[in-house]
Amino acid sequence: MSEIRHIVFDIGKVLIHYDPDLPFSRLIPDPEERRWFFDNICTHDWNIEQDRGRTWEEAEQLLIDAHPDHADNIRNFRRCWHEMVPHSYDDSVAILERLIEEGRDVTMLTNFAADTFAEARERFPFLEKPRGVTVSGEIGMLKPDRGIYDHHVAAFDLDPSATIFIDDSQKNVDGAKAAGWQAVLFQNAKALEEDLERFGISR
């Protein structure tokens, strides 16, 4: 196993809590109606295209044309985004900050719409501490596509075999491994500490 010299963090559900149910449990109180809305209208596949760079205006209009009766809640998805990310995970952030303080090379790689990431940066100052970040919505590529990992390597002059990636999605972890990286599936901060120790990054 190569010595790890570069540590790359995902952001959503690793460093920052994300849950669309938080505002929508108020907007659509009935759980079955709310689940139908997410399964059929503001779906994961629809939302991920904003992470790829599609504008919210285009995304909203696409759904409003197909589901005019749901126009308000379609717009509420972006309008209430700030409620979906109420807090960071302090224990994960503490690990990130400790690694930086130790002089380790830390960057971030995230599927995130460009405008919501700009908002997240204002709300969560720790996002400025790593050496840099690749934001999918700014470059038009998504994890787990190979291109975004190669882009990150080139942008930050990383050695893939000496890079460890931390992500909450198994697909994204597998994508990193396919690109020649080391990678671990994030479960919680305690498990992450153990994973880092296993890769020679001791506490």
C-alpha cells in the first residue's frame, strides 16, 4: 500500500448534514405524499443535474411544465435549501481541521450545485481551510464519473495511489478506486479515525 500523502473529503453527509425532509416535512406534512413528491417530481436524478451544472431556473421550469399543480413546492426545493443543511458534523470537521493543522495535504471533492456551494461556503467557514475544492457544478462533471477524479488529480497535482478519498456513497468510493485512488466509505467520525489509522494516518 502506498504511503498516503493526500486526503480528499466529500462534503455532504460527511462534513455537513443534508436532508431535504427537513423543510418538506413542514411543506408536505403527510409522509406518503412527501415520499411521492420526492419519488416522482423533485427526484434524486433531477436534483443531481443541478450538481452537474444545470441552472435552477431551467430545472424548475422543466418540472413546472410537467407538474404545474406542484409549482410552489418545486420552487421550494431551492428556496428552502438552507433548511436542508442545518449544521455541520463537528466531529468530522474536527478530524479535517486536525489533519490540516498537522500539515497534511487536504482537499475536497463534492457533487454540489455551484450556487448552493457558494452559500455553504458563507455559512460554514471551515470549508475555506483545505487547500482547495473541486465542485461538480462548476466543472460540469459528477462523481462517480472517472473524469471528475482525474480533474481533481490534475488540478491539485495529486498522486492517485497516494491519495485517500472519504465519501458517504459506495458508488463514489468505487469510482475513486477505479481512478487509482485509495478510498473509504464514511459511516461516522469514529470509524473514519479507524480507517485513517489503518492507512497509516494515526491520531
